[in-house]
Amino acid sequence: MQQEGRILKGISSFYEVEAGEKLYTCKARGVFRKTGVTPLPGDFVRFTPGGEGEEGTVDAVLERRNSLMRPPVANLDYLFVVVSVCEPAPNALVIDRLTAIAEHKQIEPVLVVTKSDLGDPQPLCAVYRKAGFSTFCVGADERADVPRIRQMLCGHTAAFTGNSGVGKSTLLNALDPALSIATAQISRKLGRGRHTTRHVELYKTCGGYVADTPGFSALDIENGEFIHKDELQYCFRDFAPYLGECRFTSCAHVRDKGCRVLEAVQSGDVCASRHESYVALYEEARQIKDWEIR
């Protein structure tokens, strides 16, 4: 008999589905290969449990509110973008690419700056607080924001993502020690973390779910979600007060005359680094032809 549940983990073609207080191991039916739909952690599904000692089947994926390709997860409320003060150093373009993707998918982006004991996180935090994002700081000697993040998670589904070695798994363990997610030390030779987390998995915590996700490099995510150049302006929330006020309705907010966004950058109302990221992402999107978009 079919039931409805939620996928917590997917490895290869096997899925761990939660229904009620039970977990079921299932395989995706062959129909998914024909439709091109891939079940994702976070998906609500219809499934058929297997018999004793047998796998069940995932029969259908129910309607998604949203989904991401990197990390591969569905039905998120929050995307926590985790960056560190150093080791590895923060990359504004990576942060802004991820927050733009979240905005595009109607997922609320949140910034968490780690390793605040190794450097001053406030300049970075100030940029994103000014842009309108919830922003938190944590470190070995600074955990005041951990309860605030924990409260934010209650009753919601969130993913934590960021460069390898920024401390995603360590942060999740601080939020809920029962998670006991394995962590790895920074590889000093490579200057980045070892990929401790090798798949996306939803963990129950705070009355909701969190996803720890594989680390990525700046190059990895360039092949992820695509935002059309004309839609990109709406993915920078700090631009919102100025959209529609430019001299030309076709304004790209790059170097156009009479651009209100550029005026806001010059006056300091919009941070220059945010606009620089927008320009870089706009130029990337402009190079992609419509026929290249799958």
C-alpha cells in the first residue's frame, strides 16, 4: 500500500524515506529515468514500502516549492551560506552567487561567518547586514549567535553550504551535538578542507530539518543554477529600492547613464562589492545563449 513520506537521504539510486516515526529504504522506480526527474533529499514523495528485508519503491515526487542543483536538495526555507574569516578566506563573488541563487529560488539566504576568533568578522558582516540579510558570527570563543541560529531553524528546513573547510559540520554539531557529524581538519597543503560530507542528508533537529552538504570550490558552483541576465537584478535585494527609477527602462545597472543603482553605489547606500559581484554575474549570464540553457 502506498504511503507519503519525505526523503532524508539519497545515495546512488537508494533513498531513505521518513514516514511517521519510521524510516524506509527505497529505490526509485524506472519511470524517473523517462521523465528526467531525480528525487532529492527534502522531497515529499509517494512510496510503496518493501516486504521484510526488501527495499520499497519511490513511486512519485510530490509538488516542490523549490529545489537546488548544488546542493541537491528540495523544499528549503533557508539557505545558510557559511563563510570563514580566514582559512579559507571569504570570496564575495561566491557568497553573492549563492545568495542570488537563493533569492531566485525564493529561499531565504542567511550568512554565517565562522572562525571569528581568528580575525575580525565585522567588516564582512556589515556588508550583508546592510544588504538586508540575517547575518551571524561564530568562533571558538564566540558562540552567542548559536542559540539565535538554533531558534531560526525551529520548524523549518534549511541547508548549510559553503566552501570546504569553513566549518559547516562543526557549526551543525554546535547547534545540536546529537548530530555527531564527522569533521575534518584543514589541509594546510591545499589551503582548503577535506570533503568530509560526501552526500546531502537531512537531519532532524529543533523540530525541523537541516542539511549538511558536500563542500564545493568556487569553480564547482559555476555549473549550478542559471539566472538569466534580465532576472539577476531582482536577486540582489539591496537593489530593490532603486529598480524602476533609472533613466532608461532597459538599464542593465552595469555602467548605464542615469542608473539609480550606480548612484546608490557611489553614495554608499549599496556596497561596492555587491555591485561588483552583480556585474561579474551579469557578464557571465550575458555570454550564455538561450539555446545553451537546458
